[in-house]
Amino acid sequence: MKKSIIQTSSREQTLALAGLFAGILQGGEIVFLRGPIGAGKTVFVKGIAAALHLKSSPTSASFSLMKEYKNKKYRLFHIDLFRLEEGEVFNLGFEEMLEDEQAIILAEWPDPIGRMLPQDRLEIHFKLKQGDEREIELTSHGKISERLLEKLCNLVKKSF
Ligand SMILES: Nc1ncnc2c1ncn2[C@@H]1O[C@H](COP(=O)(O)OP(=O)(O)OP(=O)(O)O)[C@@H](O)[C@H]1O
Ligand SMILES: [Mg+2]
């Protein structure tokens, strides 16, 4: 388990961080996004999708818990389980996602699916500070997410 803290002081800066993060994604990553309402979780996800030039693909209305963004190289699944509980979330299609090397799973309010996914995940906790300041705490759980975090920290040191 590795931990690292990054601060941003505007939405644009969080988008820039998301852009750096997008550049090191290869497919197969799982990211849990935590923190209160309005902390910046969705901004971060949209920043990743924009940086990778992904298009949101139409999902059925009954599947509002999840949005898929994709291009030829990546499939990004943005899941938001606000106010849901474990027993209320069934079959989001994880088996297929986990078999797909292009799939990246980004989940806000992820507790209901915590036990349905592999343990190797990067946890990103957005904390509200003064005004537009955000403290972003990243914690790796496993080898894949540890390498991801190391790469991100190197990029942040160089250019953030
Ligand atoms: N440093 C910052 N980083 C990210 N967003 C910021 C920052 N400063 C201000 N904001 C604003 O905070 C809001 C973050 O909204 P966002 O939808 O990303 O929150 P969220 O964490 O996804 O909340 P929810 O749990 O309701 O989904 C946006 O209105 C954004 O413009
Ligand atoms: Mg959100």
C-alpha cells in the first residue's frame, strides 16, 4: 500500500491532473473515487475521458448507474452508485469488463461493488478544502495500482 497526496486549486487543475493520469492508463485498471458531494470525482473522470478523446456511447436508460466512454483503444466505464447499497447493485457486467484488457473501471461511491471487483485498485479520495482547493489522496492496493501511482507521482514531480 502506497499513499500520495496531491493538491489542486481549481477545476482546471484537477482536469490537468486527470490528463496526466489518462496518459498512463493502459487498460485493466480499477479506480475507486471517494469524497463528498462536489469534491471533484466526476470532474476527474470527465477529464480522463476528454484527454483520451473518448466518446460516450449510448447506454440504455435502465443502466443509468454506468456510462461507457470509448474509442479504438480504450473502454472506460464510469460508475456512480450514490446512495445505493450492496444488495441493490446487481450485474453491471463486471465479468465482461474484467475480461476486456481495454476496460478501465472508474467508480464513484464504490462501496456497494467493493467486494465484486479484484482487490488491486487505486483509491482516490477527494477532500474539500478552502474555496476551490482540493486535497487528493491516492492509495494503491496491489501491484497494478502501485505502479500506476508511482508513474503518476513521477509525472506530477516533473510537470504539475
Ligand atoms: N479544485 C477543483 N477540482 C475539481 N472541481 C472543482 C475544484 N474547484 C472547484 N470545483 C468545482 O467543484 C465541483 C465538483 O463537482 P463534481 O461533480 O466533480 O463532484 P463529485 O465529487 O463528482 O460529486 P458527487 O458525489 O455529487 O458526484 C464542480 O462544480 C467544479 O467546477
Ligand atoms: Mg460525481
